[in-house]
Amino acid sequence: MAVFQTLGYVACDHGGVEVGVEKLAIYADDDNEYTHVARQLANGKWTSKLGGLEDIEHELPEDVLCDDYGQVVAFMKRPLN
């Protein structure tokens, strides 16, 4: 999360849409190791890069929960430029 703070993101309480704001969902496994990040698009959907595959769009951050990614453990946001 510290890496994203250097890019202007701050922690926030939810992944709901906020006009003029870009959000991230941070995922971690059962050992609290960070595993994945999804980014919210302007339309409110989320985008994820699945390993070496193409980026996908999904409705909710929880749509990509799996053993590899774990659970959403935090949200971060920053103003859109």
C-alpha cells in the first residue's frame, strides 16, 4: 500500500463509486501477503490483470476472489487528473 501512497492514493472505507475519484481494491491471502490489485473504472466497474492474460472487467471487486488472490483487505483512492 505504501507504493500506491507514493502515487497519491490514500486509504478509504469502501469501493463505491465517487465522481472524480479513482479507486483500488487491494487483495491479500490468508498470510496477509498482498496478491492482487483491481482498479475501478469511470463506469464503476473494476479491471484486473489476470497474470499473463488480458485485462478483464468485472462488476465487483469480489468477482475475482479465489485461492490465488484471497480477499479484498483494503480500498484506496485518489482524485482523477
